[in-house]
Amino acid sequence: MITIGHVMGFSAILFSLGAIGVMVRRNALMLLMSIELMLNAVNLALVGFSRHVGNLNGQILVLLVMAVAAAEAAVGLALILTLFRTKNTVSISEINRLKG
């Protein structure tokens, strides 16, 4: 039987891995993937709490988070594509050089 503790533990592990990925990675694609992992961990926690409480409010909120994640992915990929076209790299450290 899967309890709320199992779900929250797994969600915390996924969120921690995503947060470590955001802090450590210098590749823009890996950064976006880490952010998506963090959002999916939040989705898992929301569904777990929703199931535990017995109402659908958390699952409705998951749909909103998924819409935000899709918009973030679209805008992020567009920015990464522009960065790659101008600098031929997807390294985050190259973004500072675009200021001038």
C-alpha cells in the first residue's frame, strides 16, 4: 500500500534532484529539464495530497501547473534556439555576453 509519506518522500527526492540540476548545470537544455523535473515533483505532491484528502482541488491545480510548464518549455526552447543561432552554443555562461 502506497501511503502519503511514500508519495511525499518521492516528490521531495525528485524536487531535490531538479534543484541540484538547476544549481549545477551550465547547459540551457539541462537547466530546462531540471525545472520541468521540479514542476513534475510539485504535481506529484499535489496529486498525492488531493488523493489523501479526498477532493479534486489538487488535481485541478495540476492542470494549471502543466499549462505553465508547457508555456515555460515553449518560451525556454525559443530562447535556447536563439542563443544557439547567435553563439553556436547552449551554455548559460554565454548569455551574459549578449548584453552588449
